[in-house]
Amino acid sequence: MGDPATNIARAIEALGARGVRVIKISSLYETEPVNVRGGGWFLNGAVEAETELMPQQLMLALLEIEQSLRRSRRSAAEGFDSNLPDPNLKEPRTIDIDILLFGSSVVDTPEVVIPHPRMAERKFVLAPLAEIAPMVRHPILQQTIRELLAGTSDRSEVHPWQGNPGK
């Protein structure tokens, strides 16, 4: 919703103020909506960052950034709204920031699950991540991001956004 490229740029800029140093930023990718009702296509990207924050602290920082960009969550269960006809469908939003990986750590708490539990099933996650970290291994599946992208069964459309500045 709104101006996605601007929202993404603002979110990346806000990371520094919360103790997160951005190392790499992928191109933006225009992606077909998956499990979202209404709205148009999305812009997705990935960043590699360093932080002294622990995973739960990082998640709180990301939630603060989302809130500052007027992201509204329907409940603690990532966008779940029991009033929707299909609770697996999410509403369009201004921004959605996820922790995909945290080094080789595996975290499973009520607040944070790392690696992201559905990342290997989502081409819109894997394409930008493969651009900046193709040889990084998923700590559970033990495949590289490039291998996960090549092997995903997700056939949704994902292509470079034409608004990307030249690299």
C-alpha cells in the first residue's frame, strides 16, 4: 500500500537508528501476490545486516519500524484476522519486515522463528536473497539459497522491478 519503494527505503534507513548496520541491499523485485486478498503486485527485497541485538530484540526493532510506517497487524499471529473468509489470506500492508536468517542460528520461540518457516517455499523471498547471499546455507535444510531457489515449487511470477537504479 502507498509507495512501496519509498516505504522500503525508509525501513532500511530506520534500521541504523535501531542498532542494525546494513551491509548489502538487493535489487527490488516485483512479485505476484501470494495468499493476499485484494491489492496489486508487491515489491520485495532483502538486506544483509549486522547487529549486536539478540533475535527477539531485533524482531521488536523491526516491529517498531513497521509501526512507524503505519503497518497495522491484526493480531500477534502475523496478520491473522478471524473475520477474513480464509484466515490464511493476509491483507495488503504498507511494509512487512521479516527475519529470514540470523547467521546459522535456529530460534523457535512464540515471538520469533528463525529461519523463517516458509522462506524455502517462497520465490519472492528467495530471489532477492539469492542475489545478495547465494551461497549462504539454510541452517536446517542445509541447502544454499541458490539451491533453494532453483528447487522451489513456487511458480509465482517474480521479476526485477524496472524502477531499480543502475548498480
